[in-house]
Amino acid sequence: MDVEILSRLQFAGTIMFHYLFPPLSIGLGLQLFLCELMYFRTRNLAWEAAARFWTRVFAVNFAMGVATGIVMEFEFGTNWAVYSRFVGDVFGSALAAEGIFAFFLESGFLAVLVFGWDRVGPKMHLFSTAMVFLGSMFSAVWIVVANSWQQTPAGYHIVYHDVQGEMMPRAEITDFWGMVFNPSSVDRLTHTLIGAMVLGAFFVASVCSYYLLKSKHEEVAKRCLQLALPSALLFSFAAAITGHHSAQQLVETQPAKLAAMEAHFETTKEPTGLWLFGWPDAEDEEVKFGVQLPYLLSLMVYNDPTIPVPAMDQIPEEERPPVWLPFQTFHLMVGLGTLMIVVSAAGCWFWFRGTLLEHRKLMWAIVLMPLAAMTANQAGWITAEVGRQPWIVYPSTQDGVEMIGLKTADGLSESVTAEQVLSSIILFGVIYSLLFAVWVFVLNNKIQHGPESPEELVEYKAKIGKGDMSELIEHQGTSRGRGMMDEGVL
């Protein structure tokens, strides 16, 4: 048993499990805000019922994200002590900013969002919803900034400190905003956030399509679907655009990763093609059983189909990343992204024509789309992280000075044994399996229960003294109320 492999597997497992929840929270935050905004503008109780329902779903997912995210910070200290010492100054500032400006903003206003119904006014509740959504995005900002810095470091210098008689390197910030806006942070952040929006939109569309297929909660489902489907289409297209821009940036900052993603082994003077699929063989330096489109990689990277793309043979052998896994996960992400564009475009087209309910197979496809979005998010993360091996922090040049990097194998804790890591992997596997079962159980219960009907909200508001029953019913009959609720949506 190798302690490096086990430590990498442990961190990969814990972060992949955690990464199920933050993208869904961010994407749900946008859909929740849109529902709340529609209620604020129309005072239609169908929109309020939708906002209340998605608030409950959001809260469950937020709790899971918090519980699973704490573990990773402890792993930095237990399994990756040398790495933590090397990046401590950089990560300390980024994670402190995440805690102060993001987590407390999100969690504080979430209390108002969950418990503030009928206790604060509509304007304050709408503002709280916006702050929860922004807080979830700010969390992603600082985490992605920290991760991007590892891949394209900037705004720092190396200082050596005496650690138990040995001089150890440490990266220390010289330019905070240079660190924040490192060469890959904006591209990676936009792509990550857009991926989260895709997941949130398809999750809402999935639940609403399921309700309509089962003829349940139709009043609320139709309204949420008219927001979710266009959102899914818009952000699926945006994900393709930002992904394309990220690939263009890779050829300058991480050419080895780009070569691994496309299994591009040998540099030639000819334009470079793009593999649609295949089975890369790093030993023979070829792609077996593959189909390649000529000129397309050159066009994608340089916007010019005649310029050859640098290949793996330009990288020193000891610094080359694995090829098979980044190649497969990259192509899986692209394939699923294309599928999501097709499904969301078809859904929007039949929605516009008013015939979506007649296409039950398409609606069942929409029900399954959150699985595709989650898988694409995970595949993108694997591509980015495995593709940067063997470096955990890339070397760089700062103000004309060559800065050392840190290889993954050199970032391990010296006192941790393989047996200890394996034991913790097993324990975490058991605990996370139980957490996942609880999450699925609670989420399924809330989805099966569904939102309240507008009539149930009328009765509830009357009981708690927030309005006379006749006045509420009369309000629902205005052009902004019952008339809108009875309007055919599909």
C-alpha cells in the first residue's frame, strides 16, 4: 500500500462527495431567487408556494454541503502537512475571506429565508434570498481562487523557514489581487459557476417534469418549469463557451494538461485533429479504437485550423500527467454537455409550441438530466485535478524569477502511514454512505410531499392571522392572482 496513492484517493473521494452539494446549492439559489422575485412582483400564491418548497430543498442541501466540507480542511493538516505549510499563507487568506464574506453571509440570511416567512416583509425576504444566492457564489469564488492559484500561481514569492533544523520553502503573498486574479481564476470560476447553474436549472426542471408526468402539483410545477428550462438552455450554451475559452487558456498555462485531455502525444507540423472518443495507450503513444476530426483541435485552441498544437513530447517525461483518465473524463464532460444542450433546446421548443406534455419521453429525459449535470461537474473536476499531476502547485515565473513548485508526492505528511490512511478511508466510506442515504431519504420525502397548493396557503395565512380569508381569496381573483394561476402554461 502506497501512502501517496491512498492519500490522494481519500482526498478525491471526500471532495467528490462534497462536490455533489455546493453546485446544487448555487444553482438552486438562482432558481429560488427567481421564484421569490416572481412572487414579489405578482403576489401570486403559486409562486410563494414554489419559493417555500425550494427553500426547504435548499436548506437540506446546504446542511449536507457544510457537513461534508469541513472534513477536507482537516485532511490538509493530517495527510498533507508539507503542502499545507507551502501554501498556508495563500490558502489562509482565501479561506478566511470565504468564511467571513461568504459562509456567514449565506448562513445568516438563510435563517431569515427559512424562518422569516410571515415574520419579515416581502422586500426583506426577497433581499435575504438574494444574499443567500450571492453568499453561495462567493463561497465558490474563494475556493476556486485558491485552487486556481495552485495551477497558475501568481502574486507571491518563496521564503525559506527553519522547520526543526531544516529550511523549508513557503509561498507568501506579495500581491493579494495578483493572487486572486491569477491567469486561470476567472476562466475556472465562470465555468464552475455556470456548471452549477446548469445543475440547479435541470434539478428544478426534473422535479417539475416528474410532477407533471404524475399529474401532481401542476399549478406550481408549470410555473417553475417555465423558468428552469430556459435557464438550463442558456447556461448549457454558456458552459460550452467558457469551456472553449478555458481550453484556449490551457495551451499557454498548462500545455501538458491540454495534451493529456486530447491524448496528443507527438508534435507535428500538421494541423491537429480532435478525438471524439478512443482508448489512449500512453506506452505506445497512440489512441486505439478512436475517431478523430481533422483540424478541429487547432481551430479550438488557436481559432486557426492551420496551427499545430504542442503535444506531450514537449513536456519532460517526469512531469507528464496521466493520459487515460483526463482524456475520458474530458470527453465525457463534453458529451454530456452536448446532450444537455439538445435536451434543453428540445424542451424549450416544445414548451414554446405548447406541446411539451405530449412528449413524455422527452419529459422523462428531463427528469434524468440532473444525473448528467452532476456527472459532468465531477468529470470536469477530475480532468482539472488529474491533468495537473505530478504537480500539486505548479512552478512559475514571478517578476522574471523562476519559482519552485511542489510535486504531489512531496506534499505528504511524513508521520502518516498507509495503514492509518486506509483505516480512515474505510471509516469515511461508511459515514458518507450513511449521510448519502439520509440525504436521499430526506430529499425524496420533501419531493414526494411537494409544495403546498395556493389554496392551502390561503387557509394557512388565514389561520395565522395574516389576512382575512375572503380578502385573500378576492386577491387571488385579481389579474395578478387567480387569473394568472388559471392561465394555461403548457
